[in-house]
Amino acid sequence: MYETVKASINLHAVLRNMEDLCQLDDASAEAVGDRYVSIRFSVPEIDRLVLTFRNQSCQAGRGDELPYNMNLRFSSPEHLNLMVEGVKNPIPTKGFRHIGFLKDTFTFLAGRLESYLKPDHEKAATDSEYLKRSTILTAYAALYAVPEIARYDETGRKLASKIEDGIINVTVGDDFGLHLIAEKGRLRTMKGRSANARTAMMFDTFETAFGLLNGKLDSYTCIGLGLLAIRGRVSMIDNFNKLLGMVPHYLS
Amino acid sequence: MQRYQYPKNRELFERAVKVIPAGIPGHLGPASGCFIPVSAYPFFCEKAEGTYFWDVDGNRFIDYMCAYGPNILGYNHPDVDAAARAQMEKANCTTVPAPLMIELAELLVDTVDSADWAMFAKNGGDVTNLAMLTARAATGRKKIVKFVGGYHGVLPWMLDVGYPGVLYEDIENIITIPFNNVEIFKQVLAEHHGDIAGVISTPYDHQAMNENHLPADGFWSEVRQLCSTNEIVLILDDVRCGFRLDLRGSDYHYGFRADLICFCKALANGYSISALCGDESLRPAISSVFATGSYWLSAVPIAAAIRCIEIMREIDAPQIMKHIGDKFADGLINIADEHGFELRVTGERAMPILTLGDDESNFLLQEWVAEMVMRGIFLANHHNIFMNYAVSDEDLEQTFAAAHDAFETVRKNHPEMYR
């Protein structure tokens, strides 16, 4: 089951991040250029992901019905995980004419994404824009990973079942926010802050969020120092935070 | 009304985090203690007396958390402290225990209805764990039934998967069912017939972050009967309620007899000691359990416990707690209503939990409690509070004055919610 959870996170949290990478990173947007390539990732046991690249942007979608012009098939969740680690290659079954995009552009984008998700801490200390982009992309990866853990991981399911129905806001200052919708033990991550949250986790700055997401700070200390505030249904935050704490188990 | 500021508290916390993980770990800290917003709360105590503590900035608080229960007679109670000091002059932690231990056991057996013997430890979790081991030793079975939201300490079996460090293997013999639901308990008995060693529960559902629920009519008598019929050890975790509801034990208060009963908190008015008392039939089992600790039989807390129990008996502490709790609750409910809020006070009046109506998110409650704390009234937004003997009518009046002011402030901040 570990490989399945990890693969679902790799698909729907990490690779999904291509969408935001192309918005935040000029070099990535330029690399996409005006090409139109729509790649479907087909992994057994896991919802399919379609990444559609065009007009210097990327759109991520989930499900079987989305259009695509290239299909990458994986024999197992582990196969996908090994591809993400650069150890194995996917099996293209449609769209061979886009192999060049896959080999060059997609590989370049994956490298850019990795540079933000495994950040250079020295650079982050001096380059606030880099730190901000890294924090946003890491936050997306982590918070889109949470519903996957809540869905596929046994402990994750148990924790999610304890989260009351409602919305959890996660924000950084006034600049950035996303929210998770909890409903009957299932979670969905949505971009932007909600006006109807039952509970909220509020980072004061990108520096704090960066430190916490990269394991350099702990939430308990940050709460005491006033760098991280919580509000509302604490039991929701408590179980959500435990789910969030499981992310590094799959994405370390 | 002046609102408190906490510059020295913050300064000390910044020093603390450099050498202590999380600065103040555990339930006394700002994270687990749900200090929301954190800016409203003090972090460090300078001194305490009666029902008050003063923080390091010199702010005085009427403390309705009572250190989460231990303070029952008032902080620094002169008689309890004198007994502890007198014993300290003789001996405390020694190679063989002081005979005072026997005196405390005799006093507990004489005071607690279901106690035929007593054993001592330090924290509540020590004795709830000891009770679990005793139930297994007595029955030769492995499963323990507990109730949803029941808090029995922080050992792995008392927690759940998802808590960092807790494994499925740690809880695979723990069955958790809803409180007040005998039918589900019967189903569990049928499913695990002959495999259940014990049932552990608090006297009523006093879980954190939610309204509390008293036992339904007949709940305890049915559970008691089912445990007896199935030869299951009934363990009452009276760590939090013990001596606040009834000196004879909270099982007596609710009309049943537990096989094992766990005490801590109010037992010694703040000195570190816990006790497990039990039925004669379990004496061989507990005698066989290997359980000990470096400080479990230290004499100073034992001396404090003896004096504390004597005083609680002299003054009939539970009646006083209830009386103060009634005045506290009725007063606040009326004040809330005057300001357009519905304050709900659930659980036992000696240790109620406060919630607000039309407040699914707890935002309003958190704001109101923060306003109270900044006015010198220390409450909790997530946990039951506690009454203590030292709360005077004047303290209650100050509490009510602060409540008026705090509700008024919250009301002004939320005109859209004002009914």
C-alpha cells in the first residue's frame, strides 16, 4: 500500500504542481512555449492525471474523461514512483510524436520543480522571490498530498474520519491561501482562502511557512512565538496537522 | 477595564525555545493549551496563592484551570504545605519508604467507598496504566474497552494511531466505543466474548473541545452488571473528577462500584502523587504486576495528600465545589444572555466546560475566553475548567464584571452575529 499512496501523491500532489510551476516560474513557462501536449498518466489503482501544456501554461486534471494526446502507461504504482526518482522510464502508448517534449521540456520542468521542492537553503536566505515560489509550490505539494493520504493510507483514513465536516483554511499572511474541504471523512484541496472556514492555520510570513514545510521549524514552537496562529475547531486542525505530518513519510 | 500585556512572558519564552523543545511542552504550553490568540495569554507563573496566580509581568489571574485540576483547596494552602514541609525535614525520597505511606492508604480505604487497598505512583497515567495491567493480570485476557474522547494519559495504548510514535500494534487490543451506549457495549461483548480484560472510563464524558455529557440513567448500573457477568474488570479513571464530585469516589456519586479507581490531581493539592485503589478480589493480581518508579513512594507528597484529604473531609469539599460552580455558571449564563449570547455550561458544575451557542467554529468562544484572560480571569476554550475552595464571592463578582466587559467586546466585534 505504501507504493500506492506514494504514487497517488506523486501524481496528484507533485506532478500536479506543474500547473503552478508554469504560473510562478518564467523559465518553465517559456520552456512550454506555444506547444500543445496533453499527457495522461495511467497508473493501476490510482485516478488518472492529465497535464495539458499550451500557451506557456499547464493545466492539471484528474479523471478518465479528460482529453489527451499522449498516454504514459505504468505497470504499477511502484513503476511511477521509480520514474519520479529518475530510475525507470514510462511506457508511451499514444502520442509518440511528443516524445521529444517528454524527453526535453518535461524533463526540464521536472528539474525546475525539484529545485523548488528540494530548495537550496542558502539561496532561499538571500532570494525572497525564490523562497516565496519554493514555499508556495511546497505548500501545494504537501496540501494536495493530504487528501491522498486521507484516501489511501490506513492511518490517514482514520485521522480523516475524525475531521468534522467543514473547511480548513491555510494561509500565509494576506498573500497566499488555500483550503481543504472535509466531508464525511474525505478531503479536497482547493486554491485560495475560503470565507466560510471552521478553522484556520495562519502562517505570518513565507519565511515561517518555508521553515515549517522544510522541517527547520516546528509548529508548536511557532505557535508559541506567534509565527503560526490557529483558530476555530482545534480538533479539525489537530487531525489535519497529523495528516500533514505524514507527508514527509512519502515525500522525503 | 484594563487588558493585560505580557512583555516578560514573551521574553522568557524566546529564551525557553532555545533550550526546551516547543518552549513549554504539553498541556501547559501555548499550543496544546489552545492559547488562541496566543497574544492574550501569559506563559509563566511567578507566584500563586489561593485561587490566584501572578505571571512574570505581575498580572494577577483568578485561575479557573487550577493547574488542570490539582488545585482544589487553593494554591499554597498553609496546612497542606506545612505537612509537606514537616515531612521534608524528616525524609522524602529514601531507600525504604516512610510509614506515612500506610497512613495514606488507610485514609483512602476509609474515605473511598470502593477501596479495599491503595497503591501509589506519581501521575494519573501511571495508575491508569497500572489498572490496565492489573485487569490483564487478573483475567488473563488482553482487550481493553474505552470510550470515545476518554483521556487516560499519554502512553501509546491510551492514544491512537496518527499520534507520532504510536503504532497499530500499540492499540490493537484497545476497543473504543461511544459513551452512554450500552447496546454497542453489548455488541462488543458478544464479538469479543472471553477476550476482554477491562473497561476503563471516566465517570462521565468530559472530553475536551466538546460539550460534556453526564451518564444516562441506568448506564453505569448496566455496565457494572455486564462487567460482573462477564468477569471484566471495571476501571474508573477518576483522575480528573476525583474528590471534586464525591470524596467517596465518583463511582459512588453515580451509584455504582468500580473494581479499580484511579486518583491523582486533587489528591494532594498540587503535590505529585497518584493512587490506584481497588477491590479486595484484585489484590493478588496487582501484587503480581511489576510496577514501580524512582519517586513513587516519596514521603513529602504522601504527607501532603494525607492533610489534603483530611481537610477535604472536614469541609466537605465536593459540596463547596458544587456550590461555587453553581454560582459561577448561573452568573455567567445570565450575563451572556444579557449580551445576546447563549453560554452553555455542561458537565458537572464543579468542573464544567463552557461553550457558546451558534458558534460551530468556536471562533466566538475563543475570542471571549481570550478577552477574559486579558482581564485576569483564566479560563480555557477547549477544556473543562475547575472550581476550587479558595474562590470567594468577591472573586466571582470580579469574574462577572470581566464577563460583562468581554461579552460586550465580542459583541462589538461581531455585530452580524448579535441576536
